[in-house]
Amino acid sequence: MKTVLVLSSCDAWHSHGSVRKVGIFSTMKALVRYLKKNEKLSDWDYGQLCSIGQTQCRDMNYCVEKLDVKSKC
């Protein structure tokens, strides 16, 4: 079984209706690299993503969900 990371964006309140999938990543390092290239987040935001799996106190936040997937091989 393999674990993948699903990155989603959401509103300031993390409401379910606002969640939009951004991408799927194999490692947290790849996810952070993507965000650094495409978003302006603070070091505090990256720390929150790595430690609790979400950003906070922003108009648009990010959430990271870990999913276990089966490989056909």
C-alpha cells in the first residue's frame, strides 16, 4: 500500500462547500515545492502544513489529507 498526499484549498473557515482539490503528491517535499513555486506562503504557513496538515488565519487556506492507495503491481 502506498500513501499519497492530497492538497486542497478552502475558505477561511475550512467549510466543506469551499474545498477544491489542488493536486496529489507522493511526498510532503514535492507538495511544498509545488506551493513555493505557485503560492506566496509564509514560513509559519509551511510549518502549519507540515505539523497539523492545514494553514490557518488566511482568506484562502490549504489542507493536506493522507490517503492510502493500493498498487496494482
